[in-house]
Amino acid sequence: MKIEDIGVVLQHMNLKFESKVPAEDPEDGKLRRFKDKWLFIATLLALAMVFSVCISFLIFKSDTVYTGIALNGVIGLAMALAGYYVRGKTN
């Protein structure tokens, strides 16, 4: 079989491509958005609590050996938040 024969075969084939992803049911979409919203809020609150605990630890207990851990936590959370907003959410 020659390369030209493959071209002839492909010309005679009627190929049709379509997406296999089904359309989302509106009720399922509402539930998914509701869960995403509350997961985001819960995560944001947890991060805010950890951030505030680390900051208060730095302010009130700045003379202990664990100050470096609290500072590392604050810097890590700040960089993670900055990275999230710089990169954005991808699907």
C-alpha cells in the first residue's frame, strides 16, 4: 500500500466528530456551584484563622524558639495566596 492510497481511502470515508461530554443538568450545576462556594468559604476561613494565629504568635511570643515556624507559616500562606491570584484557576 502506498501513501497515496491512504489519501484516497480517507477521502471516501465520511468522518464526523462530536463531543461525548453530556450537557450538565441545571440542578446538578446549582449543587456543584453551591458546594464549590461553601468549600471556598470554609477554606478561606481556615486560612484566615491559621494566618491570624501565626501573626498573633509573632506579636505576643516573639522571644521563643518557635517564632521561626510562625514566620515561615505566615510567609508560606502569603506566597500561596499570591500564587493563586497570579496563576488563576484553570479548568
